Amino acid sequence: MAANPNARRFPEGFLWGAATAAHQIEGSPMADGAGPSIWTRFAHTPGMTVNGDTGDVACDHYNRWKDDVALMASLGLKAYRFSTSWSRILPDGTGRVNQKGLDFYSRLVDELLDKGIEPLLTLYHWDLPAALDDRGGWLNRDVADWFAEYGSVLYRALDGRVKKWVTLNEPWVVTDGGYLHGALAPGHRSKYETPIATHNLMRAHGAAVKAYREIGKHEIGLVVNIEPKYPNTQSPEDLAATKRAHAYMNEQYLDAALLGKYPPELKNEIFGDAWPEWADEDYALIKQKLDFIGINYYTRSVTQATDSYPLKAGAVRQKLGTYTETGWEVFPQGLTDLLVWAKDRYGNLPTYITENGAAFFDPAVAEEGRVRDPLRMGYLKKHLTAIRDAIDQGCDIRGYMVWSLLDNLEWSLGFSKRFGIVHVNYGTQERTPKDSARWYSKAIETHGASI
Ligand SMILES: OC[C@H]1NNC[C@@H](O)[C@@H]1O
Ligand SMILES: [Ca+2]
């Protein structure tokens, strides 16, 4: 007896889409009056990126946006998550609006709507205007006002056509990568700066949500990357390390945004005297009602006590594990576990999987125009099944945005890692849907029954 196809379907209205980010696909960073971002600077700083790769051209989406929307429509996408470049809209970060920058996104949104594709707009996906970094960037408390001003320009221009807004993408990566370890722009390495950047990011998030409530009439949320931490052994050291790692990566930002407080481990076990005492009004600003949260999921971490600085916790490679090109273990069960954890801790807010995907070594485009990527297809299948398991356990999951629509600029890793369901030939800029794109189109068409 064939399994009941309805048992395998996703809920009606489940939003099937794909995600990208401005700096990773657009190119033309300085076109039409745009100002430089911290990534324009960082990538042009020798040694900061693999092969010295930069966002100068990337996927040339700034010029190819119309064809790329047609490509999304041909794949049957119902939604498209993208980010706007702050320094295209406000070249100096605040003040003067660059109308041509705004027009680019306005045209993109109209084209998406014309093709029946719902836009999900992320205000900040890591590309702070360089002019604001010169004024302290995320270390300057004024950044909350700067960010609310930037958001307000976009709310006034696009709200109503855009009905799902996101303030920040992955604040943990911004601080851990940009301020603690220095692997990402602006490349700082300071245990003292990191909590300040975290707090100002969250204040900026709150200020942007507050501004939205004055101007906007639709929905706004926050996107976090979270990664379940499983203790390597039941030793007290490993259990404590796992608890620290979980607080630092998974609880920190959602607790601030939704509960109005940070986990105690951050001061007591990780940052110590580098963790300032924040004023109550800061927490009141940060804790704003959200219409949804976005969860970006890639992998898990089996965690043990180490002498790493300052977390004193590290991942243990799994001998029997399968790993992606970015060294992430394929572990779909972790997504189900995390979604249930988030439901129980934060009260089952409407949730989108705003990123999920994998970099595998893809063969070149075969003569018949195919790119065989069975490992990516398997990854997507397993993780979508994990999401359906979480829905069956009562999680209110509203949609899934595969990372990514296109092969693109993987930050410091340059173009060396390919996450796209569509192959990009960076020499010719030709797009070729991979087998995973064809598979995903079928999944969308059948509301998940074909998975
Ligand atoms: O590493 C893959 C993705 N992770 N989340 C943020 C995106 O910008 C990355 O490309
Ligand atoms: Ca700097």
C-alpha cells in the first residue's frame, strides 16, 4: 500500500524559497553612487580572503537581476530571501539617500511580485558601510540609531510590497567572526570588543523593530544561526563545556531578543570582566515583539572541554560522520532537536528555516548541461524530512529557504565553496540549474510529497 501522500506533505501555505545575500552575489559594489562597505575594504586587504577573491563581480547579479528572477520563477520558487546593501542606500551610512541604490531594490521587488515570488528582505547581512566603521561601527552605541534610520528609509520605500522583513542575519557570526576571531570583516580580535558589538547589534535590532512598528504594517523578525551542541562524554568538564558553547551560540541572541536577558554563562564562564553590565533600558529596547524568527541550520557540534580562548570548548570530529566541503558534519537530526528546543524555550513563534544547505565538490557542467550533485540532493532531502518531523512534534515552521540559489562568494573562503542549487560559471556568468534544483522544484510542486 503506497504511503499516504498527504502524510508526507508540508502544511498548506508552507513557503518554499531560496536565499542569497547582497555582498555574495551582486558585484558592482560602487555602482550608481554606492559607498564602500567593510567587506569591500576587508576583501581588498591582502591575505584576508582565499585567492584574494572579492565581491567586485561575484555573480554580477546587480546587472543580471532580471534573468535571475526569471530563473527563480522557472524553478517554481514561491519566495526569495535576499539582503539589501546599506551603503548602496546610504553611501555614508546615514543622511543622504542614494536614490539609484534604492531603485535597484525597488525594481527587484516589483519583478519578484510580478513573477508571484514573495520577497523576504534582510536589512543587514554583514556589509556595514565603511563610513560607519570609521565612526566605530558596531562598537559605537549610536549604531542603533544609524540602523533604525537605514531600516526606516527601506520601510517607507518598500513596505507593502515587502511584507516579511528581517533586521539582522546571524549576529553571532558578525561578532564571533568580526570581533573575536577576526576571520570576517572588520577583522578585529578582541574579547573586550565582542560583547560590546553583540549588545549594540541587539540594540540596533530593537531600534529597527521599534521603527518598523511606527512605519510598517506587516511582519518583522530576526535571523540567527544556531548549532546544537552534544557532549562528547558525560564527564563534568565536557558537560560544562557543552553548556557554555550552547549559551554562547544558541541562547545568547534569541534570549536577548525574546527574553530581554543574556545567559549567565556569558559573564560568569566566558567573558568575565570583559562582559559589561548593561542598563535596563537597553534590555527594554532589545526586547521587541517579533512576528517570526528565522533559523539558519547547517550542522551540529559534538562538544568537549578544550583550552580554546575564551570559550574553552571545541568540536570533536565524528569518525563515522559525513562532512561537507566546509567541514560541517551532515546531521539532520540536529535540526529537529533544535527546532523543538526553540519551541519549548521561546514559545513556538512562527519560524522560517531561513538558510539550510551544503557545499560539496560539484563536477563541472556536463556536456548535456547537467550538474550532478547527489550529495546536495541527499542533504536537502534529509533536512526537509527533519523539518517535517519537527512540524509533527508541534513546531510552527512556516517555510524553508535553501542556501543558496546560486553558487556565490563564501566570504573569506571566496568562490572556493559552492552552496548553490544553481551552478555559476564565474568566467561566463552562465547559470546552470544542478540536479538538486530540479529535485527541489519537484518538492515544491508536490508540497513536499516527492521528498
Ligand atoms: O556559510 C554558508 C552561509 N551561512 N550563513 C550566512 C551566509 O552568508 C553563508 O554563505
Ligand atoms: Ca577597524
